[in-house]
Amino acid sequence: MPDDDLPIAPQYGAPSADPGYSPGNRVMGAPADWWRRLVAIILDGLVLSVPNGILGFVLGIETTKTDPVTGDPTLRLGGLAALTLLALVVSVIYSGLLEGSAHGQSIGKMAMRIQVRDAETLGPIGFGRAASRRFIYQALFLPLGIPGLINGLSPLWDPRRRAWHDKVQNTLVVNSA
């Protein structure tokens, strides 16, 4: 079926209120299922682990240190903080470039056939909003992870399936062609 023949779901309201919507029905422009977002996040995490690992190695960031006397490894908080900051910067640039593009898709979102769009126009969101959206998502995990977990689960009870970082940047994750 050509992309032009796909129906576009209504922009507002609960997806279940749309007569063309049912779970598993991939109507282009309809809010993406939560599980698709989750799998996309996992895939992006795997993709980002490669440059993060390479850059961490090249920069000499060590997260553990071996005690010369006992041989026991100990955690280096400075190295852990540096690696966390590096991962934050890499993921913000990655999301800004890919999700801020005209396609609105990271590699994980491409694989799951979903994309990030402006909640009002369904148009691209640009580098700045995409980067800021990712920064907010990542930053919510820093204070003990609980706010980040609630943010990640929040599309389950939101009528438009938006997480907190979507609401702050006025974005929507939708099905793509």
C-alpha cells in the first residue's frame, strides 16, 4: 500500500477514541505504542554504547581502580561521573542530529517505525528541541532514577501517549510509514 493511502489519525484526543485505532493497528501519525518506544530506547542504548565505549577508552576514563596491595577493585566516582557526562553529551548530540532531522528518527526509532514530531503540526522538531528533549529524558534518571522511571512509564496513562520530556518540548512520538 503506498504511503499516500495510509489514513492519518486525529491529532488530538485519546487514541482509543479514534474509530480507526486499535492496539497493533499502525495508523500513520497515530501515537506510537509504549512498547515500541521502549524497544527503540533499548536499541538506541546499544547503538550508543559503541561510541561511548570508544570515547571513554580514548579519553582514558576509568570507572574502577585495582588496589595494589589487596588486588580488590574499587569504584572511582570521578571516572563514573566523567563517563556519565560523556554518555549524556553523546546521546544529546545523537538525538539532536537524528530525531531533529526531517525524518525525526533515531536508529532505534527507525527500526520500530516510529518518529518524533511536533505535537501541533506533526512537523520536524529541529536539532535544539530534539537535543533538549533527550537532555531532559536523561537528566530525570540522575536523581536516583525514580523520576526517569516514572517519565518512561508515563505514556501508559497519557491519552496522547506523551512522556514528561515530550510535554516539555511539545512533541509526540507517532507511527511512521
